[in-house]
Amino acid sequence: MTTTSVAIEKFTVAQLATAISSITGETVTTKSFNYKSKAVDRLKALITEHHLSNQDVLQAAGIEAITPTGEAMSGIGIGAGAKPPKTKRKPRDSKRAKVIEMLKRDGGATITQITEVTGWQPHTVRGAISGALKKKLGYNIVSRKLDTGERIYRIEA
């Protein structure tokens, strides 16, 4: 069992709902789950899916992590000069990063090309382009229709 899952078990239902809402962007309340265990399972799945570190989960739950002092570290047998372990960074080869890379190419990319690389359904690709890339990240995305009827999307500088 990882340290993340141990910490999650101790979260309140309100903290679990806050974390899930923060990670997914969906409105989640304490009444969204019949049992605390369902909320814990959902958060564990999100942690795995999004490769989140302990720090990311605590921040999403609205919990402020503290850094132990040298005295506290020596009290548990760790040297005073020891640094806390580094948190993992999110992978750079995410599907969204691949889509952005494809759209930045001179020729851009079609929905079909993006679905082949990401494994997403066409409606998911269109949603990612209009939602995550245009609205959230502010990219200026232009499209043009080919003679074949398919559209080419690209990020305009």
C-alpha cells in the first residue's frame, strides 16, 4: 500500500469530495457518494489515472502540507540536514501534450490522426480541442476543410 493511499483513508468525506472536484473539474459534493469507501476508490483511480503525487493530492483536497523541522527529523532518526523526498513530476508524454505537438506542426492534424495517436474517440478529440486547448489553455486553433471533407486543425502562432 502506498503512502498516498494510507493518507487518503484518513481524509474526511468533504476533503475527498474537494479533491475529486479539483482533479476532475466536476461539481462533487459530500452527498455525491453513498459510502466513504466509494469516494476513496474514486480518488485512488484518479491518482493512478493522472499520475498524481502526494503533494498534488493534498493540494487538491485543500490540505496544506507542512515540512518538518530539523529537530522533528532528528527525532525520528533522520539527519537534520536531510531533505524531504522530491515529489514526482507529471509525465511530459501525456496525451494532451501529444495533441498539442501534433497541432503545432506546419500541416496540423486531422481528427483521425489524433484518434490514432491518443486512442480517443472523435468526439473526445473535438472536446479536448475546444475545451482544454482553446478555453483553458488559450491556444488559437484554426481549422480548414479538405477536399475529402475532413478538417485539419492547427495551432496558429
